[in-house]
Amino acid sequence: MKKAFTLLTLVVMCAFVLVGCKKAEETAPAEAQTFTVGFDAEFPPYGFLGEDGNYKGFDLDLAREVCLRNGWTFVAKPIDWAAKDAELNAGTIDCIWNGFTITDERKEQYTWSSPYVQNKQLILVKKDSGLKAIADLNGKAVAAQDGSSGASALEDALKELQKKDANFNFKEYKKVKDYVTAKTMLESGAVDAVALDSAVALGFIEKSNGAFVTFEEPLMFESYGVGFKKGNTVLRDKVEATLHAMVKDGTIDNILKHWKEAEAKNGGDGIDFILLP
């Protein structure tokens, strides 16, 4: 009887402890969620390291506002672009948000937001190179950022040219870590051309005082989206709903205006236009 009574007492005490813990959980304020954005820190105006030592850019401003409206803690995490999938799958970032091109192949790899920017990929060359079009790159050294849509577009263009001329080929094709490295290689003559995003190209042209130009015909037109881990529709839907609200109340227009004005000082508007309704 005594053992039974002791057992009953322990059960009752445990029940009170559990109830107390549950009540504490219910009344304790929820800890703010951290929202970590993976981005390329050498990709102005979408994401880059400013002269003041802070990360900034159009995409980061959008993400920062999304966090503000949801009570999340915003974390900008610069990543090696070629390692973006590993970062996302490991959970060290919550999304890839930095001029990330939506392609048919990538649709199978990520859960995407709706497109929010229309963009294009260009070929950058020295002004005095005499190169005018992709067909002029036969026997030339060409560079692109590893894992970028510019690299994919360049490789697709090469395949199309080789269908017409089996002897067509680049002298050398170099995949580099970032666009700054590619620009340095173009300046030094290590490569003859670079495939890159239009906004980055315009910035390089302005800062070179016109020493660079782009081919008139773009490599490709593209749409940017926010890429989440495959199947993470809950976070995608929350972010997308917030972006739509930002469109409706004019916030995205204000952010776009700020960065268009900033890019105008660098020789072009950079960001083409917003697609989100």
C-alpha cells in the first residue's frame, strides 16, 4: 500500500510539473526567427560589400524589409556561389536571394518564389578588342563565374555555334569564383571576354571610364527569383506573400527607385524591371 501511495504521489507531482512547463511555454514570448540569406558579395547592385564595410544591395534591402514585417532577425551571409547548393542543403542559409536565375533545370532543384526581376546576361570585352558578337569569340579565351547563369548561357551559345561549325571553339574557357576576378583577367589580357549580368557589366564599364563595352546582342534574357530548399513551401509562401504586400503598398517601388538612382550614377539603370504583380 505504501509503495502504491508513493507511486501515485510521484505521478501526480510529475503531472503538475508537466502542466507547469506547458504553461510556461505558452506564456513565454516566442524567440524571433532568424532568416539567413545566401548571396554573392561581389554582385552589385543586388548584393555587395559597401565602402562602409556593410553588406548592401537591392536584393538585401528586399529581404531586410521582409524580415522587418515578419519579426525575423535578418542575416546576410556571403557565400561561394559554386557552393550555394551545399549551403542550402546544410541549412546554413534559408534561401538563395541574389540575382538568382530561374531555369528549367533549377526548377527541379529548388522551391521558387514568383519571378521578381527581368534581367539579361551580356558579353563584356575591351573597347578596342574589335570583338562585336559571340561568333567573334572563336579561338578566344573566355571567362564566366562558376555556377552562374552567365556560364550556362555561354555554354549553351557555344553548343549552338558548334552545331553550325564543328570547328568553332574557345581557345580557353575559365570558370572563376567571382566577377571581380573575371574583370581583372579581362584587364590583364588573360581572357578576351567575360559573360556576366547586365547590372554588373554596366558598373564595370562606368568604373573603367569606358574601357569596356558589351556586345549589342544579349546572351540571354532571364528572370530572377528567390530559391528555397526543395519542398520548403511554407517559408516560400510567407516570403512571397510579404513581397506581394510590399508591391501593393509601394515599398518595392521605393527600393527600386533608390537603386535605379544609384545605378544611374554608374552609367546605367542596372535593374531592368519588376515582374511580381
